[in-house]
Amino acid sequence: MTWPAVLLLPSLVGSIAVVFAHPLRLRLGLPIAAAAAGGTLVAALALAREVAAVGEVAAVLGGWGRPYGVELAAGPGAAFVAVVLAVVALAALAWAPAAAADLGDRETPFAALGLLLLFSLLGLTVAADGFTLYVFLEISSLAGYALFSVGRRRAAVAAFRYLLTGGTAGALYLLGLGHVFVATGTLNLADLAARIAGGAPSPAVVAGSALMAVGLAVKAAVFPLHGWLPDAYSYAHRAVAALAPPLMTKAAAFALWRVGAAVAPAWAEAGLGPALLALSVVGVLWGSVAAVGQRDISRMLAWSSVAQVAMVVGGLAVGTPAAVAAALLHLAAHALAKAGLFMAAGAWRLDGVHTLDDLPGAGAARPWAGAVFTVGALSLVGVPPMAGFFGKWALATSALASGAWPFAAVVVVSSLVTASYMLRAVGALWFGEAADRSPSAHGLAWALPAAALGALVLAAAAWQGPALSFLARAG
Amino acid sequence: MTGAAALSMAVVTGFVAAPVLAWARPRYRDFLAVATAAVSLAGVVGVAKAGQEGAMPALSLAPAAGLPPLSLAPDGAGLVFAMVAATLWVPAAVYAVGYLRANHDQRQGRFHAFFAMAVAAALGVALAGNLFTFLLFFEALTLVTWPLVVHRESDRARRAGRLYLAYTLAGGVCLLGATAWAWTHSPGLEFTQGGFLAGAPAGEVVGIGALLLLGVGVKAGLVGLHAWLPEAMVAPTPVSALLHAVAVVKAGVFGVARVALFVVGPEAMRESGLAWALALAAVATVVFGSLAALRADQLKRRLAYSTVSHLSYIVLGIALYCLYGLSTALVGAALHFVAHAVLKITLFMAAGSVSTATGKSQVSELGGVGRQMPVTVSSFAVAALGLVGIPPMIGFFSKFALVTGAVAIGGWWSAVYLAAGLLTAMYLLPIPIKAWAEAPPGPAPRQAGPLVVVPLAAAAALAVALGLIPLTMALP
């Protein structure tokens, strides 16, 4: 079956349709985008069902075949990530008609680029050969540059910075892929794994895979390559902030793990696994501590992303099946919670709430945002029964089981740091003296998508068990 | 009613009622707040009855992938705690209604909702059958108590809330880490007499045990981990009375018992030296708490330090049991667990009654109040005498058992209890004496109302009644 290819269709077709619908002047862009995201979710669920039934599903496109060809493949991990991407994208794009109303003429490019970003991230998740992965990497970078530049005054500078780092990252990845290709004669990840399985890998393969890892690590914002992230996330327009930040680093982290698994002997030779784990430990602490120092709400959320993604990467670096499943569960938990948090923060910005000092009374003024923010904050801290608790529990126990106790300790202790900045915000939200402020009118279109995400985070007890058993089929 | 239904009723009622309490109309809300407490108590009584008939109910939710099971499985110790918390919740709920009304509180719905959830979480802590379930309710207790501490939303209240969260969440992190660690040795994490970690390597048991004790020690107010408790007295008095004298702090002490006796095990506690550390920490806390109470002029603060000190009476009893295997010490600890709860809630409710009626909260201002508020101050006096250890109040028996246990072991330990009793007398008894001896400073204030005064008198009567039961049993 060709489900991995079908997965990519709605977003690609949708982004083209948005462009062609623009001359009609019917403002169809955002509705089309939401519909395409809905279609993507259906396709992702169908893919997951197929994977549950038969295991790994692959699709060969273009007729080149191995070792060059365009190949897409999805196992349980990829199918799960695809579902997560689709759910968050659907919520963010369904939110856009309300949140992006002030974009005016730029609505069309936003809708087209948002879908293109979704398309490229899905591709990054299911690409089964190194070059296809590179192409999706570049598309995601391009879509990201354009999207991040929409926003506050300083967004353009942040986007330019992201352009420079992202471009370098892509070049490094391609350089590494070239080394590997010359040394092994294949681009296909499965082929590659088979060819370097026996014996010690050649220096070219080791160097090449290290370069590929660095390239992907930049996109995944692995410490210390996270420099582009805080500015890009915090200056973005609210509609962008609900879409791109929760998704971009996640897909890159997953791709990083898949490449790492394909060239495992070379990674072991270069010591990349332990290095990545150590960097994650530092990254969790660094991101958390940096978040404590932020007064701007969006910026605080951005720094918290550095820490949370480091947790995901750390779980992937531990590498046991249980740890990988735990990392993907935490990936889902964080994506859902962070999208809701950015939505709440974006809505408050309309009322002039930018920093923690503006927060008092904001909960009463906009209860839906307050509720979603509270649920998301508790999830990031790891309070049961929110999704984040299950992610952290799975990460800590799987890390302990494989002896990676420093990582387990950091996962647990960072909760305290997270609590110190997230609960400070929650406290200000509900227990502060309200400033006299009249909120701009918000209807259901604002509240519903965020509330849906909040409900998913809150009801994690219902889906985390099935999700883990689905991921356990990875084998 | 089946035992299982009673068990879920005991734990779930408070959580289910919370949203209703938050948004119901005041008339129904106040009634529902008391009804919630009564229904939960009925649940606990149902569980106890079923247990007496030899069919102790247990509930277990099949574990999802990668998680220990959720389990409610009461035992004797758990039932004692649940019974204490649920029984005292009823007068405390009535008192809370009266107190909030009398103080014209602006956020009564929110208060009752979180109050109900907090006691329900404490009941969950009491009835949890494994360490994982215990952890979940313990953390829930931490978070739902936060809005109650911050209730007044003043700068001081918010600062107290931050301090409270900093301490209790740090404790929670220790607990979470230790629970995950313990899980690598025991997939069920079930509380077992003698400790479920019995088979684990000794070094790891010490690590897990120390982390767990640190975690529960925060709520138990061990010295060094106690700083949040006096500050949390900024909360409305019903919170100080039920949560910071009964539910929250007792959850900490109960946690110490759970960890020492059912997770690590008395033997491992002794051999690893943890029991010694615990005993020394408890002695230090008893002494420190008493001295700090002696110095505090603010009445609620003095009571809070007294709580710090008396909680460690219980902790010391547990530690002595681990060290010397003497069951009298454990009986004394259990009795004092009950005694302190009944007596301290009376003291706090009386303090709230006085401050509501007169606006006075300093000990030095209380001269003459006894003649103006005879019921309140008499109840205070009864509870104070009980806490000192005077018969026929329940406090006499708990202290008697603790002291006889300590005497059997060696004089040094009993000296701690006797000295602390003397200090308790020095910081508590002058209060009613001053209130009666001096002339009232002005005209009599309006009383706080029957909803405030009746529950506190009832709690004082309960303290006497509980003390009379063992007395009648001792008669031929």
C-alpha cells in the first residue's frame, strides 16, 4: 500500500489549492488549510491503522528504486508522530481564521506556507532515504523562514538568523550524506543499515554521519545548537506560534533518531549516542533555567521548548525500545500542551498582555485561555493526570532501567524548575489583582481549537496506554 | 452498600463535588459542602464496617502499559487516618461555612471546591494500596491546597503560596524520583508489611528510602523542611484547622509510617541507619518546634509551631519502633496521630472564632476574651490541657503510651517527651489563663455565630469522649 505517500497528499494539494483560490477573492485560504489538515489527520490515522495491522509500510515513488530512489516508509514511530503532527496542525489551522484575521492580504501566503510546513514535516517523518529527507529538510526550512518573518517588528531579524543557521544545517547534512553515499553507494536508510552492519565503519561513513547528525541537531534545537529558537518563536505572529514551534523541532528530532538508527555502528564509533545524551541533560537544565529568567510569556514558552525537546532527544538517545516509545509519548504530550500554551499567550497579546507583570486578572478576563494555559502548564511540570506526567514517568523509568540515571534525575528534577516558572505564571493568572482591562471580543472560534488540545492533554490517561502499546510494536 | 462502592465513594465524592461547589448558588453550595463531607465519611465508615466483617474492600485499575496499577487497598493504618480526616471534615465543613460567611469572603465557591478536593486527596493518600497511587494523591494534595493558602490573594498570601509550593514540590520531586527508582525493583509497588523493598540491594534501599523520607518529611514538618508551615497560616482558619493540623501534615506523617514500615521495612530502616537519622531529626524537631512556639506571639503561628513539634512526637514513635521493635511506641504514635488531630483542630477553630469576633490574632491581645467568649475559650482550654497530656482527654493516653514505650527503651527518649510536654504547657496554658484572668478591655463583641462555635465545641467534646473510652475500658 502507499499510505505514506497518501499522507503527504492533502497538505501538498491544499497548499497549491490555496494559491490558486486566491484570485477568486473569496478568502478561501484558511478554510482550505484547515480542511487539508483535517484530511491529513484522516490519512495519518489510516496509516497508523495500516501499520498496526501489517507493521512497516513503504511506498516507492518516481520509479528510481534503491539505492537512489524516492522512498517513504512508516513504522509505528513514524505513524504516531504523523498523527501528532496532524492533530496539532489541525488545531492550529482551525484556530487561524480567528487568530490571523489581522493578517489581511497575507492570509493566503500564511495558509499556503503553513500547509507546506506541515507537508515537509510529515515528509521528514516518513522519508526512507537520505536525499528525500534532505529535500524535505530544505522545504521545511524555507517554509519556516517565510512563516517566522510574519510577526512583531523583530521577527524579520529572527527569521533571518534562522535562515542562516538553517541553511548551514542543511549544507552540513548534505555534505555528510555525500560522504556516506560515496563510501557505501546507497542513499536508502534501510540499505545503509544493512551495508554498514558488519565490521567497523569506514572513517568516511563515521565523519559523514556525524555531519548529518549536526545538521539535524540544529533543526531539532539540540543544545548548544538551539540559538535560533527563542527569538524565532517569541517574535512570530500568534497564528504562526501555534503552528510552527510545537511541530518543527519534533519532526527534526525524530528524523535525527531515524538517521542515527540507520547508521548505528558509525554513531557508536563516533560516540554520538552518549554525546547526544549528555547534551540533552545539559539542554534540559539550560532551557529550564533560562526560562526562569524570562518576563515575556512567549519567550518563556520558547525557552521551555528548548528544555522539553532536549528531553525528547535524550529519550531517543537512550535508545532502548522503551525509551524511544517514552520519548515519542513525551513528544506528543509536549506538542499538544505547547500549542495550547502558545494559543493562550497569543490571544492575551491582543489584550496587551505580554509579560508576567501583565498577567494578573488575565485568567478571569479570558477564562478559556486561562484554563488551557493552566492545563498546559501543569502538563509541562508533569502533574498527573496531564499528558506530561506520563511522558516524564515513561522517560524516567525507561532511563533508569537502562542505567541512564543522570538523565532520569534531570527529567525529574527539571520538573521543579519548570514548576518555578510555569506555576509563577499560573499563580499570577488567577490570584493577582486584576488590572482594569476590557478584553476584545472572542468567540468560540478562538476557544474551541485550544480547548480541544487542552482536553487531549487532560485526558492523557485514556490514550497514553494504547499509544505506548502501539509504539511497542516497533520491535 | 458493598465495600468497593463505599471505598470509591470515600475518595471520589470530594473530587466530583468540587466543580458543583465552585459554581453552585451560595444557598445550595453551603449545604452541599457539608453534605460532601458527610457522604465521604459514610464511605469511610462503610469501608471500616466491611473490614470489620472480614471483607476489606480493594479496588485496582488494571495497569496501562508502562505504569504501575492504580490501587485503593485500605489497611488498619490507612483506615485510622481516613477515619480521622473524614470525621473531622464534617465539623470543619460546618465551621468553614460559618467562618467564610462571618468574614464576608469574596471567593467562597472556589474555597469550598478546593477544600473538598484537598480532603478527598488526603483520603486517597490514606486508602492508597501502593506507592504509585499514594504518590498521585500526595501530589494532588500539594496542588489543590495551593489556592487555599493563596486564598486571600494578598502579597503575603501569595508569598506564602510560593514558599509552600517550593517546599512541597521539591518534596514531591524526591518522591517521584524515588518511586520511579523503586519501580525498577518492584513492579506492583504494593505496600507490604515489612517493606516491599526487602529483596533489593541494600545500597539502593538506602537511597530510595532517604529520598522518600525527604519527600514525605516536608509535609510532616521535620525541622529544616518545615518553614512553609508557619507561613501557610496566612490561609483562612478552616484551612489551618483541617489541612494544616489534620489532612496535609498528617498525610506527611502517615507517609513516614508508610515508607518506614511498608516500603523500606523496620529491619532495613534499622540496619541502614535511616531509623537513627529519622529519630534524631524528630527529636530536633520536637525541641525546635516547642521553643519556636514559645516565642511566637501570633496565635496561629504559635499553634503552627506546636504542630511542627507534635507531629514529630509521632515520627519519633515510628522511628523508635523501627529501632527497638517495641510495639508500645507504635501504639502511642497511632494514638497521638488521632489525639493531635482532634485537639489541634479545636485549638485552631477556637483561634479563628476569636479573630472573627474580635479581630485579635496576637496572644498578647487576648486578655479578657475568656469572659466575652466563654464557649470558645473553654474549648480552647480543654484542647490545650489535652495536648499537654492531662486526663481525661485523649491526649493523655497517647502521651502515656509514647512515654511508657520510651521508658521501656531507655530514659533518654522519655525525657524528650516529658520535656516537650512541659514546653507545651508553657506555650499553651497561659493563653486561656490570660483570657480569663484579665478584665475585658471593652464591650463584648458580637459572637462569630453558631456555625463557628458549635463545631469547635463539638470537637472539644470529641476530645473528651475519645479519652473516656479507654478509661471506661480500663474499669472492671
